[in-house]
Amino acid sequence: MAKPQSDLNFWLMSLSFSIRDFFSPRKNILKEVEIKEGFHVLDFGCGPGGYILPLAHLTGKSGKVFALDTSSMAIKSVKTVIIKNHLPNVETIHSDCKTGLPDNSIDVALLYDVFHGLNHPDNILKELHRVLKPHGILSVTDHHLEEREIVLNLANKGHFTLAKKGQKTYSFSKTRPIH
């Protein structure tokens, strides 16, 4: 994934996300993805967990949320959200790429505000392609990149094709199998 950040940087990022989330609730962004009860969702690069609570509610008791990050502070932060809000349908994954999830097991993968900082984006796109179900959606947003950069970076790799553009997100569908 991206380079590790210091504790201070993580704390500052978490604070800025809290302010952002107050003015622009994450559940409003997630509406564009049309996540339904029973879905299995992977939040790749979950950070401090701003999407975790709304995802847990959207997927319901029959769904599952996987929060993946390379930062141990992010994982700790998400575990606090899980405990504080009694979220049995949320699991953390501490990794920089490999999810450990079965092939074709995820309905929606979120790649929110992390693509610009990935060290090995091709490896991560392959992993996301692997875990997404045949009709699964890769939802992407990254305020560090322009629309053209997002679409070109994902569609030109050959793993995904743009399916829908929302106000804040881009939904990509799987193209062909990767070997």
C-alpha cells in the first residue's frame, strides 16, 4: 500500500476526517454504491474507520464488512469502533495488499482516497479483482486525482471497466479473468 505514517500524522488525519465526516457524512457517499443488506464489503485502506459504522448498518446482520489497512493505528481505531458500537459483522485485516479472503467473495470493494498513494497499484487491483464476485463493484474516489486519472488508471489496467459515475464515486465492474 502506501508508506507508513507517524502516529502524529495518523492522529491529524483522523481529526481532519472527523471534521470532514461531520459536514459530509460518509453514509451519503455510500448511497451511490447501492450497498444492500447481506452484502460483503471490503474497505481497502480503511484508515481510522469513517465508513465502518455506516457500512455495518447497510450490510446488516446477514452481511459482512472487512476493514483493511497497512497501519496498525488504523486497525486499532477500527477495532475501537467495532467494540464501542457492538458490530459483530465487522472484521479487520492488517495487510498492505493480500486480503486473505476467498476468490469471488466480495460484493463491493471500496478504494476511497488511497489509490494516489499506492506503491504497487497493479498488485492491489489484481487482489481486488480476485476477491470481487463476477458482478461485484469496485467503488473508487480519490480527491487527489482528476476524473481522467482515475478512469485511465483503473480501466487501462484491463481489470475493470467504468460502469457508473456518481457525484462523488466511480463504480467499476470486473472485466475479464486475470491469470
